[in-house]
Amino acid sequence: MVDRFIKAKAPVIIFDSVEKFYGEQKALCDINMTIQPGQFTVLLGPSGSGKSTMLRCLGGLEHIDSGVIRFGDEIVSSSKVHKAPDRRNLSMVFQDFALWPHMTVFDNVAFSLGRTSMDKSEAQKRVMDLLERVGLAHYSSRFPSTLSGGEQQRVSLARALVGAPDVILFDEPLSSLDADLRERLRVEIADLTREAGASALYITHDQSEAFALADVVGVLNKGELVQVGKPEEIYRAPASPFIAQFTGVAGELSGRVTQEFENGIYRIETAAGILDARGGGSDRLECQNVTLLVRSAPIRLIANASGAGELPGRVVDVAFRGRGYDHVIDLGHGRRLLGVFSEDRWERNEIVGVRIPPEACIAFPLN
């Protein structure tokens, strides 16, 4: 275990009306967000949504065109001020590891300490402590090319932590690794970053990765920060159909509101049957046409559909997932539900009932 893990003194990070252009294209549009000290923030969004641009602006790799980025009371970026990356006390972990191929593992991790006043013995102790913490102390004299992808990413993580930065930026560091290794490294990244006390800004397009890592998630779409909240808030109360769809739905139905209950639940009549749903967004749903987005997790397969909240369906496909089975269910009318989990296997072409509780359904006004 590391006994010399210096705690960071992370500042409050503030994006205040930040905008960034590439030529005439607006890459970031009026970004407002606060990252509290020690907070692990994940930016989630599709390719081209502005995640990398926002991270690079925070890191000082890009100049912003308007607005302000502050570290505490200090302005580090504005249209007139630009503090260089090496003066922001931050580090980065990259997707492609970005290790020096001609340096040993030890020298790669120690590289950033060369610019400090730390004496040689103290620096050596710090590096070896961190390499031990990431399970690579016995590889300290090896070169990056002799390591696996996961081992190289551990070296990159140790290098990011060794200088006790206030902020660590993660540029999709797990995207090039296989699924099992991604999960193990995800846990290590979360554990080590929080142990160090550093603030983190992590970008990904993988919603399961975002929800597993984050204290706070910011969802980006076409350069706009469309929702910021805890993972549970983003999942249970998405502000728009885009956010609901991007964070994972089993299927989509069209319907019409026929009744409103006192607990904020609406009865929706669809071509497949009657469902109860929560209203999405901030607007109250009246007797109007809606888009109904269905989450897969609360859905249950039953022998027969017999009333409201239960739809008849047919099993189209089934896939074994170790802990149980994922099913694709045809509801007719060209509508399907994907990834419907059951511990029991339902066979292809079997007629089933699909029980869909209100917490699985989010209704948005049909534009």
C-alpha cells in the first residue's frame, strides 16, 4: 500500500458561459458547470458532442473564445487570459497511453517530478509507491512496448498521480481495452483518484461506464450541456428524449395520454396496449400525443398479458448472459423491446406477456 500518497488541494472549477469555435462551427455553446473539490465528474455524449473540446479547454490545450474558466478565484481561461497547461497543476490520462517508448516504466512515471525541487530519494520512493499501488513495481525497469495495454494504462495512471495534481483529466482511457480489463481498471481509476483527493473530469460515450464512475454526470449534445446531475437523476429523470435514449432504452412507442393520476403518473394508450408512465422533462402532459421511452431494467416477462401495464409479445431472440438471459420481444406494429432480462430462458417464437411498470416508462410530448 502507498504510504506517501500526498492529498491534492483541489479548487472549485467553474465553467462560466464558455464558448469555443472552430472557424464558424460552434464546438461549445454557453457551457456553465461547477466541479466541486474532489468531485469525479464524467462528461457523457456521442462523438462530436463537445466532450473532448471541453476537456481540452479545461486542460489549457485549447483557447476559449468567450466566457471564463476559473480554478477557485483564479481565471485560467478567458478571451484575454490563457494559463499554460503546465501552470494549472493538472495531469492527463490518454486513450493511447502516451508513454515515452525509450524510457523505462520507472522513468515514465518519474518524468513529471524532474521539474520539481523534490530530492532524488524522495522522488524514487514516490514513484515506487505508486507503481506498487497499481501492481507494477516488479516491472519498473521494463519498457512500455513489453507491457500489455492494461499494464501501460496503469503506468499512465501512476504517472498522472505521482505529482499530486489538483485535477486529473481522463480522455476515454478505457475505450481501447477489452471488456473485462475495462471493468477492473475502472475500479482502480475511481479508487486511486478519490484516494488522492484530486478532482476528475472524465469523458466517455459509454453510459454504463459513466454511471459507474461518476459523482456527477454532464450530458453533452451538439456542443450544449443539456443536463447535469447525479447518475441516478440522469437515469430516472432525463430532461429530454435524447438523454433518455442515449442513457439506454429498450424501445420506443407512440401513444396518447388518456388519464393523469395524482402521483404524477399518466395512463398512455399505445397500439401495443395500455401503459402507465412518468412524465419526462418539465412540462405537464395533458391529453396529447407522446413518445414513450421504455427502460429495460424494470421489465419482467410473464406467461400472459392480462391488463394495463402488460403487453402481449413474441420472443424474437434470446442470448445467454451468464447471470441470465437477454430477450428481444416483438410487440407487433413494427415495435420491439431489446435487452429484456430474465433469469429464465424464454424460447424463440414463444408468446409471452411483458410487464412494464410505470418506473420503466418515460413519456415526452411528441414534437
